[in-house]
Amino acid sequence: MRILVIEDEPHLGAAVQEHVQQAGHTVDWFTTLEEARAALAAVQYDCLLLDLGLPDGHGRTLLREIRRTNSPLSILITTAENQISDRIAGLSEGADDYLAKPYNLDELLARITAVGRRYRPLIDNRLSVGESEIDLERKRLRRNGQLIDLTAREWALVELLARRPGAICSRQQIEDALYNLEEEIDSNTIEVFVSRVRKKLGADAIRTVRGRGYYLENTTAP
């Protein structure tokens, strides 16, 4: 998932970004509402982790703005505001979940998965592509029965394509899934990742549509 974190506490923001990235997600972290609005205008995110008490305003202002656009973005409030009235207000205005500080980072990951699941297309969690089987729930790839190791970014590419069976994913969509806004990307980086994953899935598993992007070939339930 591509995740936007809005958190003005430096140590907590850094810890959340590192922990969530280690779980295989791509994370952009900012500290103000102004930065959040700019990021949301530039990138399509799957999930927003939203602090409420921010230097340039209250997080629920941004929450209301997003929900007025009918955006499918999943939103998880993470805040020190822990009164029942605070929780009711946040959930009533469109948050999908509400996690009070201090919180456990593994619980945060579990809640990210839970809220993200509500917005994903209903597809089989296990797919076959040629000689390979993809288990999206357990994040496993087997080819001819053998477990194949994938890096976090290789898996992010597999999952992006597998969750859109038959649909073309553009270079920009792949970049958004693999890299955050602060990272430099060489011109041939996406081609290198596609080549690596092709070797692991099978040469014919990922098809190229010149000038448009890539798609996963012939996905079926095992």
C-alpha cells in the first residue's frame, strides 16, 4: 500500500515510517496539513494515518475535506485526543478507525491492513500465473511448488499487478507503489524491477504494453 503519514512528533513519525516500510508498504511522512494537501494532490494514496493536533490546524479539518470529495482513501486517526467525544467526532466525520497514543506499532500495522481491506477489490487471495502461485494474504510466491524469495519492493510490484488482474499498470503507478517522494529513481529502475520479477514468476508472466505499462498474464484461482 502507498501510505501517507501526518505526524508532527519527530521520533514517533520516524518510527512509524520505518516500521510500516519494513512491512513492505511505501510511506511518505509529513508534519503539517499544508504538506499533506500537497502530497494528496500529487499522489494517489491507499491509506492516511492522520494525527489531529498539528502545527497549522486540526486534522479533522483535512478529514472533512477529503470526505467531501467522496475519496475512497482509507483514513486511520492516530492521536493523543482520547476522550469518547473525540472518538465519536472523528468516526462520525469519516475516519475508518481511531487509534489513541501511545500505541503499539504492530497493532498499527494490523489496523492498516484491516482498514485497507475494506477498499480493495474483492478478488481471490490465491492466484496462479503459469507455473507460479501467488498468496496475497500470506505474501508468498511459489513456482513449481518451491517457495521463491522476494524483496519488499519485488513483492510490492507482484501485489500491485496481482490485485489488478488483466489491468495495465502504468510506470507512474509502479513508481508510486515502490518509492516514496523523497527517493531518487533512475530512468531504468522500473524496467530492472520488472525484469527481476519476471525471472522469479516466469518470463511470460508479466506482459509489456509499449507506451502504457505492464500487466499480469492469465491469472486464475488455483
